[in-house]
Amino acid sequence: MEGKIVNIEGFKGVGLTYFGNNEKGEIPNLWEAFNNRYRDIKQKSKSMLFYGICDGDMDSEGRFHYTACAEVDSFEDVPEGMITKVVPAGKYIVYTYGGSIQDLGLFYNDIYAKWIPASGHEVEYRPQLELYDERFMQNGELDIYIPIK
């Protein structure tokens, strides 16, 4: 599968973070908790636009930071218990996924094992993004942004 190359502007996000290896499906639980608190976020840039942000590499135990968040215009009035994220501007290769959320891990495996090597691009150490917009609500589609050099 060929990805689309894009340059994004940096943005700010507010949400909830999980650290672990998602061994027991904790990320869907994180999204549920985020969805329950979404209305608490006051400075949203756009409605129905959410990001899953994965920070860099896994540690030696396969754990990583994953943040479910909304893009915001400012960090003013951050709800208690939520965190702030800054995603820097950069170049990404984007893949669109439209299958079952349970099979998303297999899609990621194909991205890193097949499609990125075939693309000739090199992954860069920056946050990886999942973009959830109205398409996800309508038909389950989301975009995966892999940072590249």
C-alpha cells in the first residue's frame, strides 16, 4: 500500500494518557474515559476531531505512552486530571485504515514491516498520530501518520 506524504503544522492537544503495552486492551478503555470527559475540554480547535498520539519508541518492556486527545487553541483551563501535548510540525507518511479496530495492530505490522521499507522513507523519532474524524464515526476509517525524515 502506498502512503500519502504530507507536512503538518504543529498543534496542541489536551487529553488523557496511558503508559503500558496494551496487553489487556487498555487503550479502548482510555478512549472510553476520554469520551466521557471530552465536554470538559474548553479550548477545542474543531469538534469531532481527535488524535491518538504515540510518543516515540517502546521501552525495553514493550511499553509506550499513548494519549487520546482533542486539538486545542490554547492550554487555558485544562481540566483536572488531563495532560497537555505539543506535536511539532513535520513530514509524515499517511495510511488510511478502514477495518475492524481489533485488527489495527495487524495493519501497523504491515506499515512497519512492508510499506515503510518499500516506500524508501526512513522513520523519524517524533510522535506517531492516529486521526479520528467524522469518517471514523460514519464508517470506521482513520488515518495513521508515521513521522518520516
